[in-house]
Amino acid sequence: MTVVRNITNLALIGFMGTGKTTIGRMLASQLGYDFLDTDHWIEAAAGKSIPEIFNQAGEAHFRFLEQQVLTDLAKRQHTVIATGGGLPCYQDNLEKLRQHSYVVCLWASPETIFERVRHNTHRPLLQHPDPLSRIRELLVLREPFYRQADLLVSSDGRPSREIVQHILHEFQNRKAASG
């Protein structure tokens, strides 16, 4: 059965450190859209940081809060959405996102991701003795979900402006093709 898609938003998925927030803000500015970071929305709604949510209530509760964000997102239009890295990998989150969004996955090598996030202390999933091996492990688990995006774009060694222009071109072509 084919799901009807009413694409009114653009969503960025991908692992932490691939540039979703940076690229998302630039895309929103170029398109004249709102920008929403799902992790920031969760923190504001919970009144706690993501590490606090993980420590106090666990990952399962955090994933429940992501489900609530998706319910809210279904009502939005003209929004660029930067998702948390794990959001598309749980429940039917990716399908819910695809109903109203053109989904773009930003991809980077494990080494690039590690260099970008290694000094961040607010990444609960990287509180591990060997963060680079943890990144590799999580990428293997998440890759099948990330590959379901409408568009995959590498952010390794590319200027943000170039990535934004590529995504804008593909998004505008998709919107034109769908009427």
C-alpha cells in the first residue's frame, strides 16, 4: 500500500555531528521556513537537558518524548526539522516523518563524526570508554533507517553552503514534481 505524502516540511536525519542543526538553520533561512530541532523541543518541554532525561528517566522515556514531538510536527508546515540521531530508528517514527516531510539524511564517516563531537559532554550515547567504536557500532545499527531517506548527502569535507544548495535543489525539484 502506498502512503500518500503531503510534503510541506523538510526533515534532516542522521547521526550526531553530521551537521543537521547547522545545515537546517541555513536551509530554513533560504526557504523562509521555521526551524525546529527536536532535541531542543524535548528539552524545553521536559524542562531538562537530554543527559538529565537519560539519567533520570532512561532512554525509553526519551524515545517516548520523541513520539510526542512527531505528533506535533504533523500539524506544522513550512518547517525545517533537525531530528535527534536516533529518532528515525524507533517505532514508526520515520514513516510518520515522511508523511509530511521530504527527508534528507546527512552522512559522515565515523572519524569525522568523532572529531566533531569528541569534546561534547552532552552526548549521553557517547559516554563510553571508546567513543569512536561506539559511533561505529551505532552507525551500523542506524544505517538501514538512514538509507530510507529521500536523499542521502555526505557532509564530509564539504562546505555547508554547497550542501545547502544541493539539498535546496533536490527539495525544490521534488516539490515541483509533486505539484
